[in-house]
Amino acid sequence: MSKRITCTKDRLKSWKSLFEPYGLYNFRSGGGGTDIEPLNEEFNTPIIGLINDTQRYFDYHHSDLDTFDKVNKREVELGAG
């Protein structure tokens, strides 16, 4: 039996000053998705998601064109907090 890891929103917020230099500052509950939710449900893994600029996100995301060669290196670097 795996030990359940608890990371409350308040605990995460207490680390906010460590994240802010990387432009990560908006902490809120909720969200998830089919990509990451099973990690939490099956393995009790704490999960976190990135809320990114989605103006071009679904041009490729989960389509047949969703291949690594389409990744814009600079945009990945900007979101790699």
C-alpha cells in the first residue's frame, strides 16, 4: 500500500516566494485533465497543472499533428517553470 502524500493548497502557497522568480504566482484549486488525473487517482501522486496562454494551444494539442517537431522551443522555455 502506498503512503498518501498530502500537499495542501496552503502548503503550496507557503512556497510561493520560491516560484515567483519564475513567473509562477497563480495558485488555485481545481482543474486536472485526462493527461494527469489518473496519476492522482491510481497512485495518489500530487499533481499540478500549468495554465498557459492557449491562443494556439489547440492548433495541435491531441491532434494527429501533435508531434514534438511542432514544439516552439522559446515557448517551452517560457513555460518551463
